Amino acid sequence: MIGLMLLVSLLLLFIAFCLLREEGGIARGLKPWLFAAPFLIAALALQICVSGTITGSFLFIGSVSMMGMIAAFIPSER
Amino acid sequence: MKSLTIKKLYTIHSWVGVITGILLFVVAFTGAVAVFGRPELKIWASPEIRTPLTLDPIRIEQLVHEYAQKVPANHFDAISISVPGVRSASALLIRYEYHGHDHENGGPDSVIQYDFDPRSYQLLNEKRSDFESLFADWQYDVADFIVNFHADLHLGRPVGLLITGLLGLTLMASLVTGVIIHRKILRQMFTFRPFKGFSLLVNDGHKVMGIWGVVFHGLIGFTGAFLGLALVILVPAAAYVSYQGDMDALIEDFTAAPEPVLAQVDAPTQIAGPLRHAFNFHPDSVATSTRIVGYGDQNAVIYTNMIGGPQMYGQTLEYQGASGEFVQAFGNFGKVDGVSGIILDIMFPAHFGNFGGVLVKIVWTLLGLSTALLPLSGIMLWLERGINSANPKFRVTTYQRFNRLVIGSCGGVVVACALLFPIQLLLNFTSLNLPNNQLIFGSFFVSWVLCIVWALMAFDAALTVKWMTRITAGLLISVMPLDALLSGSHLFNLFTTQHFVSVAVDWVLFAIGCLLWWLSARWQPRSVAFQSTKIH
């Protein structure tokens, strides 16, 4: 169960970070954050609901680190 | 912040990285492998537990009672049962302990351990010794070796634990200084330009791994420092301040499994019932060991250690020994009030990613590899900037020599770890009667030293990296066919043998080997640090 939830939340986080990516940096405008926020919140909520507050928080730390890194390793244009 | 302060912090960041970088890579890389040390690599390395086990609690209870008749009556201070295939045990171990009640006058501890086959319950081995000797002749396999190497570099207490603990602190120091000196942190969060030269590749890679992984690296540094320094500095210091140096009293006060007050009334201890309850406690939790205190007494207590389950940290299940009734479940530091107990309990799983199953372990391993690559990319960056600087601090050849030392030390530890896998298969499945520990330790350290010597002697550092990568790839690729040839365990008879874990390990190693081979073919660093120093 945790495994399936983790896969879904990793996907949500990846989408969120792709939306927040802007010219090699993180988006500064409001619009990308409004689009990305539901994905970030859904990923965190999913992890906490399925595995509890403590486990979910640690999972979220690991997931954000990994998916952020993967999104950042897509070669940038700049 | 003043530019002078930033410059000072940059100097600290650089030199901490250059001095501790190699060792940090070694510890972080072996840590990334150690995430899968137990139980996955342990199962792969132990042919007797490759097929999933179902232990019979009634049979275990019979064995405990039967062998209790054969040991001296004073060996019931505690009886420990280690479940195979979960932590370090590969056989069912039942241990009868005498704790030497005259410790102050040098009274000895004594232990009698019986090893049983976990399927037939036949006696395999018997050992009678003190605690220290019992673990001194431990036969290491690849899993034990890598996990223990990560913990204390096989230097033991206190030196090894001090080194790894201090490395956790230096990692944290590097992270803090790195975040402060990196002023364009938001503008470069997604900047990665791999096709615009080696220097930019390393620079962007270092920043991306540092920025995105900062919380994870901090978590690993903090928990690593705690796990390393707790036993050698924190506990003795706390005992000295508050317990007149009595560490046992401190540990007893903090841990939640107290010794029972014995009634001195005989009553048979129920073992099968508590074991059955523990084995079925939660679908995601696994019993690792059971400890019976006060065996044969009316007030006997049974504690079973569990890992996994609904909470992040391991739990201990308490049972009343005479009736076998479940009393309570608690964390190891359940006695400590507030959040402190929970924080102490989650240190170990948070460090090793040992919660939430295999996917969490994969995430922790990948992030652990980024923790290992962080100091390595930092050193490469320092070399690049040093060589290309208008006023280099050292000669180009000095930078190149240091680069070769880094390649030999870091590449060497990767080659040495990869070599352990085919060595383990030769130990397990050939009748050559090879000396276990000498071969495991010897092959690891000799190959590591040879790689360092090779890198230092070779003229072309880029070529050395290429060939070290190819050797690692070749060793990993060889594991799967070698395992199939020697043990007969492979994908095509998976459902007959049920070797799900070991076959998965074989294929993962094969895939990593192929990936490394592919990377070695693309490896062409355009950097002065990697230029050939051969004089034509």
C-alpha cells in the first residue's frame, strides 16, 4: 500500500516540479505556483494519510529531494 | 552578508570538503549499498534462507525447553532467539546467557549458543564462550561486511564510530556553509548543462544535488553523527554527569524493557503463543528477535523486537511469560517523555530508510548515492577552479596527483564492493573450503589498495576512470550468470526455487553493470585535471 502511494506521490511531485521549472531556476510568478500547489499538497496529503504523520513527513522529505533532483537533471536550455 | 564573511565561509567549505571528501564518499557510498544490506543482501548471501521461511513457534518452544535441560541452571538470566533472514542471523539461533553477577570483581559473562537449521530444526553448531569471543569469530558475508564497514570502517569502537560520527558533523558543516555561500540558490535550482563542458557539468551537478538534497543530506549527517557518537561520547558523557559514570543504569533508565522482579516461584514459560502473536502482529511488521527474561519463573517476561509496521520505528512487544498474554507494545525509548523518545526511536530507520518497504529503500539508496557524489563533485570543482585560476595555489601536477588519489580511493572502494559479490558466490557454492573472513576482508582491502596504487601510477587519469568503471561493470554483470551456474538459481526456475529476493538482486546488479558499461563508453572528460601526464 505504501509502495503504491509512494509511486503516485512521486509522479505528482515530478509534475509539480516540472510546472515550477522556469529558465533554469524556480518560478517566481504566482501562476506556476497556483498550478503546482495542488500537486504538492496532494502528494504530501497522500503520504501522510497512508503512512501517518511521522513516516509521511520523512517520506515527503525523501520524495521531494529525489524528484526535485530528477526534474533538475533534465538539461536546461540556458 | 558581507562579502568577506562569504569568502571565509567559501574557504571553510572548500577545505572541509577537500580534507574529508574522500572518506565521506567512502562512507556514503557503502551506506547507500548498506540500505539493502539487511535483509536483501543477507538473503542473497545465505543459500539456506533464499527460499522464504515460515517458522513454527511450537517447534521453537520445544527446542528452547529441550536445550534448557542441557545448559547449567545459571544460564537463564536471559534466553535470546534470533529469527533468521531478518537481520544478521542466517540460522535460527537460541542463546542461553549467564550475566556474571559479580561484574565489579571481574565476574565473567558466559553464553551457550545453539544454531539450528530453520527448516529441519536440526542442530548445526554449538558455541560456549563469553559474549566478546562469541562475536569475535563471526563469519562475515558481503551484507555484514558492507553494513559494518559503513558503521565503523571495521576499525571498531571507539575509533571507527568516532570517525563516522565526526564525518556526519563535517557533512552538516559543509551543507550549512554551502547554502550560505550559494547566493543564486533560487535562480539555479533547475540549472543543469551537461553538454557545455566538464566544468559546467560538475558545477551544476554539485549545486543541483546540494540544493535539492539539502534536507536529506542534513538528515543523514545528523542521524549519522548521532549513531556514531552516541555510544562513544554522548552516553558516557551523560552517565558521567548524571549517573556517576554508571552507563548501565543510564541505559536501563532510558530504554523501555525493564528486568522483571522474579517471584522465585516455578512456572513453565509459554513461548509458542507469544511467538505466534508476534509473527502475525501486523502484515507489514517482522519479528527480528525474542528475549526471555526470568525463564521458568512465574514473573518471567518475553520481549519480541519488531521492525516495520504502521509506525516508522521498531517496536518491542511485551508478553507475560507464565500465561503468554500480550501486555503492551512500545518503542525502544518509550520511557522517554514527549517527542524526545520518538526522535531517538526514529534515528535508525531515518538513517537507513528502513521503513515503508522496498520503494523507500530505493529512494534512500539513490539519495545516498547523491550524498556520496556531493563531496566527489565538490573536489572536482575545487580542482577545476584551482587549475584554471589566474594564480593557482599549487602546481598543475600537484592538482593532477591529488585527482589521481581521489580516483583511486573513491573508484577503488566501488571496485572492491563489486568484487565482494562474485567472491561471496565462490565461498557459498564451491567446495574449495576457502577461509571465509580472510577472503572477504582480503579481497576488499587488497583490491582497494591496488586501485589506489594503479591510479597513482597511471599517466592517464581519464583512462583509469574508464577502466575502473568497466571492471566494476564486468564484476556486477558476472554475478547473475555465475549465480545461475554455481547455485542453479535463475529466472527460469524462479517459481520452483522461490528465490525471489536473490534473483532480484542478481538482475539489479546486472542492470547496474550494463549502465556502468554504457557510461564508461561515453566518458570523455575535457579537463586539465584528467589530462595525461605522460612525457612524449
